[in-house]
Amino acid sequence: MARKIIVLLLAVSGLAGLGLGYVWGGLQSYAHYQQASLADRQHCGGQLPVRVCVNAPQDVFSAFYPSYLHTESAVVEVLFSSVAGPQPLRISVAIAGFSQTETRTVSAVERMQSAGFVPPLLNGALQKLTSDRQTQLQVTVADVRGTRYYSNAIPLRLHSRRLMAWSAANRLRIAAWITPTAPAVEELVTRAMAYLPQQPPPAPLAMTGYSGTILRQVLDQVDAIFDALRLDYGLRCQRQGVPYAGPESTASAIQAIRLPSEVLQQGSGSDIEVTLLLASAVESIGLHAVIVVLPDRTLLGVALSPDEQGFGYWDASQLSAAMTGDAVNIASDALYAKEEKQGAVLDRILISEARHAGVEPML
């Protein structure tokens, strides 16, 4: 106990000294951002007797696309009508070089109707999209005999899968970067098992999440993952924070965030990237994570029980401080308590809530 108190005092002192080192690296404002799932420009035309209007976005944040597919949230809306009575039509929509073609058969009447589309991804297209790309949204409307009434290639910018569009409306979408089934994350968990015997007795025997464990052993599993990152991977972490002021803010901004596997491969990451890496490993063993947004950094929170009553915390930026996972947990718990008391916790993003809302891992 005395050792933990000494470690806690040293850790808190270190955190206070580093508090002025806040850096907004790789961020830029995005003042005109609109949520990519909503159409923001209309393209009308068509050969009589058919009338067609396409509500199409100018931009799509590709990192969100798996969630659009999972929730069947339309990226494109096609409105159609026929002045010559009922007319069977086939509407085809595709994003060039990014999606497959989605085709739907409809019956057009004099009243304008609509159909929403979210074309399935091409295999590997999202993984390759590491920079913005200008492409086209291809929309074709024809009858069942193949006669075309509308054909358009609408300019569309696909944003890199590494870009997070921070806003109150998008807060849960950060869970797209939490990828528990990525092979590199599973390898991290396997390596972390070697650090379980080093935890205080009774140490957990395996990475079993909440199954067959007591509260202390939940913390031990996360400590072991933290220790593996520091000792096996030598991972470096730079504190940057995120350009997000909480759910009450109307501001929006974008931030480059790499996937956990990329962070492991390159051996370093920002605090949000490493926090998401830790969250990926935590979710892979069945624990519930929360991303805590503070003014100058992010923390990983892990629920101590499946009903999410009580949390332990880890500051990813302390990977560079030569502290054990246990010591980081103690210091981070104290930091969170202090920030909460001062009303400085900007947001707590529960990954379980994001999953229930249909936010799927990006890969």
C-alpha cells in the first residue's frame, strides 16, 4: 500500500508537470462540415415520361461507411415519378472505385416517390483509402427493357478512412476505430497474457474479461495489456488531445487518426490513437470501454462489471513514463477524479452505446 501511495504521488506530480504540454497536432477546422449521411445537393433531370432527382452528398467520410451499411442509413436518395402512369424502373447507384452497384426495381407513378441507397463496399476499398479521393457517384435509371431515362456521374469527395469528423452528432463514431478482431490487436492480447502472473495475487489465469474474475482481476487484465505495449512493443505516445469540446458544443473539426494495427506497426501514436488501441484490446476480451475526453488528453476507461457500474482509468500518454500498468491506473484514477470534481470532463463516450447505435469497427 505504501508503494502505491508513493507511486501515486509521483505520477500525479508528473501529470501536473506535463499539463502545459498540450499540442494540437494534425488538426484543422472544418467549418462547413455536414454529416455525410445526409444528402446536401440535388441533381434533377430525366427523359419524359420519367422525372428523377438525386439528393447526393458532396463529401463522404469513409470511416463512417461500415456504420451506414450496418444501419442501412441512406447515403444517396433518388426521387422518381412518371407522368404516363405506372412505370417499372430499375435504379442503379454506385460510388466509382469504392462500392459495388446497388440496383433496385421500383414502380414509378405520377406522385414523386423516393428510395434510399447505401451501395455495398468493394473488397479492400476502405483499407486502401488512406488519403482523400475525388470520385463520382454514378446513378442510372432505366426501364426493364434497358431504355435509359436518367444517367449522371455526380462529383463526390471520399475522405480518407483516417479522418474523424469531430462534432456532437458524430461523437459515437469514434468507435469505428476500435477494431477488436484485427489480427494485430489479437496478437497484443496474446502477448499480454505473459504479464498476468506479475499482477498482485490472486492474479487472473487468462484474458477472460468479466468471466470468472473478481474486480481486481478486471483491472489486472488491462494492466497486463498496458505493460505489453510498453515492454514488448516499446510503444511511444504523444499527448495531443482531440478537437472536440463536448456534446453541448456546436463546433466541428477533423483529425487524422490511424487504426490500431497501423499504430502497432509504426511503434508510436497520439494519445487518442493509443487509447483506441487499448480500447480495441479491451473489447476483444469482452470488457466494456469508455473514451474519456479531457481538455488536453483522452483517457481509457474500463467498466469494472458488465453493468458498467464503476470504472478504472488509464492515461495512454504515460506509456513514455516507465510506469507499470498498475501505477498508471492509480494515477489516472486520481486524475479523473480531480477533473470530474472540477467539471473538466468534456465527454464520456461509451463504446457499448456506440455499438448499440450501429457504429461498427472500420475493418
